[in-house]
Amino acid sequence: MTESAALIARIDALEIAKAHQDRAIEDLNDALAGQFKEIEALKRQLARLADEVAEAGTNSGSGEADPPPPHY
């Protein structure tokens, strides 16, 4: 194989490797974006649930703790 043919083969190999790396980066970026959306949805759900728990605590009466049961 001549020197120019060897260089062309090396360039081809590098281009193939770069194409695979570009695809892997795109796949990872898509996965990361999906996880970010899911985390944001979970944060909103957690905040809503925390608000519901706080509201339930304020609506439970005078705010005093329940007396212990008689057998306590």
C-alpha cells in the first residue's frame, strides 16, 4: 500500500469514528434532555404534594397534637 493510500485509510477510519461519536453524543443529549424534563415534572409534583400536606395540616383543627390513646 502506498503512503497516500495509507493516509486515506487513516482519514476514513477517523471519519467513521467521528460519525459514531457524533451519534453517541446525540443519543446522550437526548437522554439527558428527557431526564431533565422528568426531573422538572417530579419537582412540580413534589411541590404540589408538599402544599397539599401543609394545607391538610392547617385544616386539621386547632393545630394541637391528638391526645394519646387511653392504653398509652
